[in-house]
Amino acid sequence: MRAVFLGGSSLTVNTARALLKRGHEVVLIERDREVIATLAEELDCGFIHGDGSRPAILREADPQHTTVLYCLTNEDQINIIASLVGRSLGFQRVVTKIDDSELEHICIELGLHDTIIPSRTAGIHLADLFEGRDPLEFSTMVRDEARVFSFVAGDDVAGP
């Protein structure tokens, strides 16, 4: 399978590294040539230099042969616009990262169903850890192919 990433953030690098390790094809779109040069030393993937919110650049990434377009830049507005452009060009699935939770309702209204807010996800896990609900550190919940699944059932759904 093939994944295309916008932006060279740490979230991009970690996700791309995991996908490459699993044998998937990865293409990274970045507008800063220096970032591409640095990442090319550690990631064995394809690179496209340009603004990933531009239709011509996203077309170059080959939407019809891409499983997921990840819009993970550090700019929420760029991620939202790129997601909409990517969807209009035929990417099978588009994942939109936003940091400002006030924009979540906009993403929902625009039909961007795969919207992630990393700080919210980490915050929930840290609050659970604080309350003793999840004794595992968030960073150790997923290791290579091993997964840990946990949930908390409230008194209203727990049996006798």
C-alpha cells in the first residue's frame, strides 16, 4: 500500500518510519528543501518538493494509486485545504491533523471524517494515567506488531 504525507513533522516521520518498516511505499511532500535533505538521510522514501495544498503538487503524488493522504503539517489551515483538495482529486482516504480543537466542527461540516487532534489524544491518556485507569505509559501501548487494548466500563454498563 502507498501513503502520501504532507509536511515533515515528527508525527510524519514516526508514522512514515513505521509504514516503511512494514514494507509500505511512502511519499513525503515538503515545501522546504532543507527539510527534505535532512529527512532523505533517515527515510528511504519518495519526496516531492512543493506546497501540498496545491492541486498540481497533489496530482504529482498520484492520488489513484495512494491508499491514504496524511495532511500533517504544523498549520491547521494548510491541512484542511490540502485535505479538501486531496479529496477532490480522488485520494481514497484523507487524514487531517489539527492542533486547534475549535476547528474540529469545521472539519466535521466539511466532511473530513478522519480528523485527528494529537494533543487531545495524549491529554486523555495522561489524565487516565493520573487517575490510575491506565497503568501503561502511552508510548509503550504500541510496540512494533504488539497492541494493547484497554477500556474502562462505568458502573452503568458493568455487570454484578
